[in-house]
Amino acid sequence: MRTVHKIIVAGASLVILVSSIMVVFLMLNMTGRNSRAPETDSSAVAEGSVQAVSADITTHSAVEISEEEKETIFRQVTQVSLPSAKGYNAMQMTRGKESLTDFSLKTLYERMEESAYQISDVANESGLYSAERITIRGYELTDTQIVQVLSAFLHDHPEVYWLSNQYGYSVGNNRTTVQLYSVIPPSECNKLSKRMVSEINLILQSVPEGLDALDREIYLYEALIARCEYDDAAVSDDSDWRAHSVVGVLLDSSAVCEGYARTMQLLLNQSGIPSMVVTGSAGGAHMWNLARIDGQWYHLDATWDDNGDFPIYRYLNLTDKMIREDHEVYPQAGTAQNTSSQEIYNLPLPSCTSEKANYFKAKGVQIHSLQNDETLTDALQAAAENKSPSLPIYISEELAYEETVNQLFQTSPYQFLYSVQQVNESTKNPISYNDCTYIEAEASHGLLVLLKYE
């Protein structure tokens, strides 16, 4: 998923770590989509079945269902009650529901909230477990509308991880019938949910009280990245539903971007920070988050900031302009000219224009000049005293980014080398200059220096 290139700089012994993140996804390959029967048929049925798509985001596919429902016994799945961080008020996740403007769509959403917890304990021929059917009378919905509602429901309920990417529907006689499926039986849902809630509680109860929103966000960002690693195998494994959900992160410590994003959203909301998931493309289908810090919205991408051993913060609290340098945001549901249930859409997204909470601008050492400026030396001194593993740097917008980076590490005046020498004359934890590395975050005018000690 990531390649790291180390270059020894001529004229200096500092190693530069250039971290380029390569997220590899399979292209979405949707074939055999369902087709609608002629309008003359009073009982039009979605026909055809689509295989689960090998990609980093779950895409939904229709399966054929008959008008007559088999007699099925449903078991009640225990309602998931999410814990909250001590000292903070959890945010209710309702933006998905709020995005549905039609009464029929809101009605289907509300019925999904009931159906998702009524699951058969007998698998069908596809190995899935039927949820209680939903019938909406007075409306004939399209498959695109059904996917829109299902996506809105899953956005608001990351804790409902058991729903399959497949759904069934039939339309006719002025009504719509929708069939959801679970990938596991009710007993397994209850067992996994109990473990999941326990893990969520452990994370949230470790959040220090009294943190402002930005520090809370950083704490949870680091906690998620420390817990989870990217699951490359799951990208090509259609059956690995866990990696696409909170279960992958919380119970398996391994997930793809959808698992990262849904878990990040859940943890932030339960800590009093409003958060959404965003779908788009970044080398392939991708999912990340928005978070509201002190009234302003920002993009954050924990998947791309997970460098294996440490977070790199390049994608923590970016503006729309910054994120679009290497991420494409998919259109909002209902706004595309040619809508299709094969496509992935977003809820209405707030604008992200503020840079105030950008990680490097808010937490980095502010570099405004390299002429007789002891700012970097003082910051390194404090870092060495605490043996901090890294030091974020923010290069002022008034300085040319590339030129300033060169002057810090590669050309005269070698400001970083000078500062390390100054610090090592007095600190009890001397910095090992030859082993230090750095990662550029040019979109944010930031640098992350990874410190090593002798």
C-alpha cells in the first residue's frame, strides 16, 4: 500500500524520508445489473444477481425476490447501545436521514431501522440471512433510490455492520418491497456486537477529560492508526465483509478504508465531535471522513495517514482545495445527470475552507524565517527533553516551501543540522542526526520530522 524511498542528501548526512502513499484498489466492475420488467407488468421485479465488487468501498447489488414471501422465523438482534467518552456529549448520527427529502425515502429509512434487527437464523442458498421484509405502499421506488436510502442508513449506523451489500426489491401495484440480508445469523451478531461495544468503550474511556475538540480528534486518530493496519488481501477478497466494517478495525486490527472511515466516524461522534464519511476516488474507490472542529469542517483520511508504525498527519484536517490535490470527491446523491445504482454517491457535504485546525498549522513549530531564528532550536530542545518521537513543522505561507525545505535539510544554512548541534550541547537525550527522517506535507506547508536519539 505504501512505498518508502530513502535518499542520502549530498552535502549533508540527514536522511530524507519521502513517503508516497499508493492505495491500490481494483476497478469497480459492475456487470449483469438488474433490469426492470416492462411497465405493462403489474409486478415488476428486479432481476439478476451481481457478485460482490472487489474494491475498497462496499457497493450494493440487487438480487431477485418473489412477490410471495416464504414463512420465516426472525430473531431479534440485540439493539446496539454505543458508549460515549467520559466527560463529552455524544453526537447523534442523523445526517443520512436528514439528507432524504422525500417522505417515501424517509419512511423506507425508518423501516430499515426496524428490519436490520429482525434476522432469520437460517441461511438461504447464497449463505445470507434474510431480514424481515419491508413493504412501502403507495410508492414505486427505483433501485437508485433504494441504494440512496440504504447508504444513508449505513452512514448513520456504522454499528450495524452485519448487513450484506446485496439487497432484493420488487416494484408493482403501487408498492415497493425491499429485502435486506445479514452476512451472519442473529446469534453471531449479538456475540460480535458485545465484543465490539467493549472495544469501543476501552478506547473512549481512555480519552483524557478536558481536551478541546482538536486534541480529542488527534487522540482518536492516533488510537485508530495504532490499533489497525491496512488489509491489502481484503481488497481482492469478496467474502471479507469484516474488513469493510468497524469489526475489522475493532476486533481484527485489520481493515480497508471503509472500515477505517466508519470507525473514525463512530469514535468521533461518540466523543462529541460531529463526523461524516466521504466517498470518492484516490487511485481507486476510496472513503475518508469529515469532522467539525470548533464550528469548521475538515477532511481527514486515517487510511492514507497510517504509515505502518506511526501516523504521518498529512491528511489530518485539510480544506477542500488541499484534499482535491490527490482525492476526487464523488457527487452528491441526486445531483448527477445520469444517476445509477451502480455508482457511489455522497450525502450533502459541508464546505471545508478553514485551515485553522490543520494539524501542521495548529500543532507545528511555526517557521517564519531562517535568519537568526531560534524557534526550531527551542522546539527541538523541548522535544529532546521529552524524547518525543516526532516534531511537526509549519512553514509560513510567506516562505517558498521547497526552498525552505532545502535550506533546512539540504543546502546552506542547514538550519536543522545547526539546531541539532545546539540542542546536543546541553540535552541529556542527544538527537541522532544521521538517523532522523522527515516527511513532506506540501499541501499544508507542513513537515513531520521523525526524531531518533543516541
